[in-house]
Amino acid sequence: MYSSKLIFAALFAALFNVLVKAEDLPAIEIKGNKFFFSNNGSQFYIRGVAYQADSANVTDGSTITDPLADYSTCSRDIPYLEELNTNVVRVYALNITQDHTKCMEALNDAGIYLIADLSIPDESINRDDPAWTVDLFQRYKDVVDNFHNYTNVLGFFAGNEVSNEWNNTAASAFVKAAVRDTKAYISEKGYRSIPVGYSSNDDATTRLEMADYFACGDSDVTADFYGINMYEWCGKSSFSASGFEARTKEFSKYTIPLFMSEYGCNTITPRVFTEIAAIFSDEMTDVWSGGIVYMYYQESNNYGLVSIDSDGDVSTMDDYKYYSSEINAVSPTSTNSANYTPTSTSMSCPTIKASTWLADDVLPPTPNAALCECAYDSLSCVISTDTSTDDYADLYDYVCSEVDCSGITANGTSGKYGDLSACDDKVKLSFLMNLYYDSIGESSACDFSGSAVLKDATTQKGCTAVITEMGSLATNSITASASYSGSFSYGTATGTADDSDSSSSSGSSSSSSSKSTSSSASSSTSSTKSKSFAPATAPSSSKILITLLASIGVFAGMSFAMI
């Protein structure tokens, strides 16, 4: 049995911990190309550690191993991070269904900030088939909602190495749209101004264009900071031999904070981290604001500072010793925000050039859930909820060979984006099916081998303006706002729909140059032979022409009143 003296001591210790709990860390602010503490204007350099077990094979948000959702894990690791003089951790994938309060408070008490990636592997922008969608934007908003109240959130990454070579740089337009919309959401919600940036690879062909692209334009679309995953310095290299000198000269006029969002080459082991002295030296600190070493946990890629055994116990590795020695020895020259005047204030956007850069300055529209809901309700012919997603690719292929699919496609190189390109596949496929159905004018056209059903088309009052402005092909770059009331759900009941109820009709049955499948369609393939979705009997061309003219007449007579 515990003595009364021990019990009193325990109670006193608990009370003492409450009374001396560290105050919230001051937010980190940005001025020019530097970070500063908001409370006193002192310059802030990142001494960061990538802190997460491998998430590359995660396929569902609920399966993420989130180190900030497990207090037993983060409380075990924080003392080791403190020994490394850590002031930032980078976490790549967050489980937003979990509570992060205890770990975020523990990091705060240790003087450690967080830079969090907004995406997860299965909810991210796909470099090979990029899209900025309603569902993905919701993921980003959910992360912001969960973390905005922690002052030790330094910022968010809107993407990580999405474009990794010149031939997929068009995807960067979608990431920049994500930066724009996340910044706007933070402002609209009245949250504190949390920076949103991007983490790039270090590809020699696209390095400068990529950096310029995310820093160019108006402040509402530019990244607030820019990270480069840079592994140029290996072993006992030097400032000049490693490439660090060349990179520093290249970015000498960069207008936003620049840092190494990953570093720590491991082609020579153990890693002795002699690059740290250079990163925090006067040769680099005018341009760079520190870096994040990759990584805390030892895994098969052999980048770890510590290893964790089967009992969850921590053992430091040789890399930990070398890193600790170097990072604890740095003392970079700093300035105060009050005495600092940025010398570079604007960047020029890169021009599209074959074999170098393919992303246009015109960005995808902000994903609008209400628009998608309004559009779906206005349709008469929609995809059946019984249709397998395995059939979507074949459905896209067929219907896009029959009607103009520009309204649901997005092209980061041409800067052309369909009004419904941010909607999910059910909305987009339904829109195309309805377009085909309207062009034929017969109920049999809404079948697609049992993949589509008829429903009653409706248009809510709050939807009238956007449906009118969208037009028959959904290519009019909508500026009107949409207001959708009630609970949105996909129709399942078959029925006879009056063609005049449909708010969507097509004046074209030919292919367009932008006929590409949606994000889901192009990445999903059916294991069975492609199905035929064509109607059993095709109507005559004269019947199609008469129906098209009638449909166009319906649109010409619609009210253009704005709600």
C-alpha cells in the first residue's frame, strides 16, 4: 500500500504539471522569403524530422498509422526528438477520425511545430490522371478543421512530389488549385492564417519551372512556402561539389520561404550529416530556412534515426548520433521581422514548353458540391446505383465516343476545365448518359445494357442560375452561385421521365479533342471483356436532328434569372 507521503507527492506532481503547463507556442508567420515568430519577430529556421512510419501502402484513411493519434507513441518519441533539437515534425498522412489533442499538446510543450500533408495515398492528386474534386477538397477541409486550432501547426502541404518529371507537370495546375482553395477556405472560416505550401522533388529538368510556378501570380493563388525533397549531398561532400551552391544561386531571388522538405542521402552509410553545417551557414540562410531530415523511423529503405523493436522500445542508430552532433552545433545568423525588407516580391510564371513544362496558369475551378448536386437533379437519365464501378471505364469509353465529353474533363495544359470536372463519377457519367439520351430522344437510349435508369428531372430554386449558365455541354465556366437544400442522394427507382424536365441536352454527337476519361475511369479497368453499351436499334439521323433542334429550343427559352 502506498504511504500517505507518496500519495501526497503524486498529487502535488500532478497539480504542478497542470500549473506549469507550457503556453501555446506562438504562431509562425511569413514575411518575404523567411519565417518569423509572431510574438517577437525573431527569425525561425526549421530543424525538422520526418515523423511517420511508411504510409505508401495505405489504401484507406482509417488504416493510417498516425503517430499523432497515439499518445503512447508520441510521448515515447518526443524526448528523442528533443535531444535532436527538433522544432518541426512532418507528418505525411493523418487519420482525421482520431483525436490528436494529447500529442499536439505534448509537441507544443516540447517546442515542436507540425507541418502536415493534407492528402493521403488514396485521397490525393494523381500525377497520371490529375483531378481536383469535391471529395478530395473535402478531405483537405477536414484536415484543416481538425488542426486549425493548434498554434503549433506551422503549415500544410497541399501535395508531395505530384509532378515528378516534365511529362506530368500538367498535374501541378491541380495542386496549385488545391493551394488556392485551401487558403481561401481557411480565410472563409475565420481561422488564423495558416500557411499552405507544396513539397517538390528535385528533378533537374523541372526544378526551376516548378518552383516558379508555385510562387507566381496573385497572393491568393501562390503557395505560402516551398519545400524541395533534396538528396544531393552524400557522405562528406562539400557546398560546391554537392550542388548546394548551385541550388542556392538558382533560388537567390525566390520570393517565398524555401526549405528542404526532405534531406539525408543514404548512398553512403552511416550518414554523417555534414550538410547540416552548410544548410545553416551564412552561405545558405539568406535563401533557405532550414530543412527536415528523412526520417525518424528505421524501415526497409534504411533512412531511420531510430529503430523500434517488437515491444515498442526505441534504440538509436548510428545516424542518430551523427545527426544529433551536427544539428545541435548549428547557430544560424538571424534577423528580426521589423528590420527585414524583402528584396524580391514577384515571380514570373513559366511558359509552356515541350519537354520542360506543361502546366497552364489557368487553374481548375473550385470544387462545388452544390453544383454537382444541382446538375444531377436536373437529369432524366442517370447511372444506376446497381452498376459496378468496374464498368465505369467502358461506359466512359462508349459514351465519349458518342457525345462531347468536354463538360466533365479537365486539362491542365490547355487550361480548359469542364463545369462538372470536379464532380464524382456518378454525376459525370449521369450527365453524359443524359446528354446521349437527349440526343436520341427515345427511352431505349437510357439503358446502356442496364447501367442507366430514368428518373424525374427537377431543378431547385437555388439551382436555376447555375443550371442555366452551365448550358447543355457544361463548358461555360460558371460564375453564378448554387444553393442546394435537402439531403442529396442518387436515384435508384426506374420510371418514365418527361424529356422536357431534363435541364441537359446536347447539340453534338461527335467526338471532341478533349474526350478523355475521368480520374476514376482511367485508373480502373475491368477484368472482363469490354461491354457493348450501344442501343439495340439506332434511330435514324433525321430523328436525331429533330430531337437536337427541339432540345436546343428548350434551352433557348429557359429563364436566365439569377437567384
